[in-house]
Amino acid sequence: MGDTGPAAAAALDYGLSQRALIAVSGRTDGVAELITRRPATLAHSGLKALDAATVRAVVRQAVRDVRTGPPPPPADPPTDPTAAALRRVVDDLAASTHAIGELMLEVAPAYLSDTDAADVLAPLCEEIGETLDHGLAARRYAMSGDRRALHGTVL
């Protein structure tokens, strides 16, 4: 990307944040599938040509759908029904924690350190009945998509 000129960079600007791109970096197949399927659906509905605004909207919607969708199922699902049920509970907890993390990022953007974010998030966490440690962990999880950010706090 560093070698890309301003004109090429503007042509590739879909209005996506760095956070959104990081969140879908491990799920590019899902994004690509949605981006390919949606213009075909638009063409079948009678749309003759796709302008830049329509393509940008399709890409942004695909990224949003993949970010907010449930994580893909594990490659080797557990055969034990108890373990499978526990995995579903953990996945649900992680999904709701990610949503809380997104809220935390709206209040304390990613460019703030944990120390600076703690000052901003303390009143919000108190208002919603969440500990500050859990709020900060959820914020880190929303930024990274890595469940290890929740270790010792939420999970």
C-alpha cells in the first residue's frame, strides 16, 4: 500500500475503517462471496450498470455483514453433545462481548490507550453494570477479534 499513488488509493477507498478491515481479515472468503453474489442479484433485478457508489455500498455492506455475523463453525466440531453445547454458550458469550466492545469503541476510539480509555469508559461501565476490566477487555476484543483479549476477564 505504501507504493500506491493517491489516485490509486482513492480508487480503492470504500469508506471502511482500519478496524473493519482487521475484523474481516481472517474471513475474506465470506466477504468475497457476498461481494460476488450481490452484484449478480442486482443485475437480475434489472440494474444495467453498477456505478461506483453502488459498488462501494455493496462492499461496505458485505464487510458489515461478515463482521456482525457469527463466527464460522470450527473445522472439527466436538462430538460430545455437552462439549458442543458448551462451545455454543462460549460462542454466544463472545458474540455479545464483541457487541459490547463495539459500543466501548464508539465511546473510546481505538487510538486511545487502555489508560486513557479507562477514564472515558468508567462512567459508561458503571451505568450499564459492567466492570471496567470487562469493558476494556471487550474493547480490546472488538479491536483485535482475538478471543485471547478476553482471557481472565470475560472468558
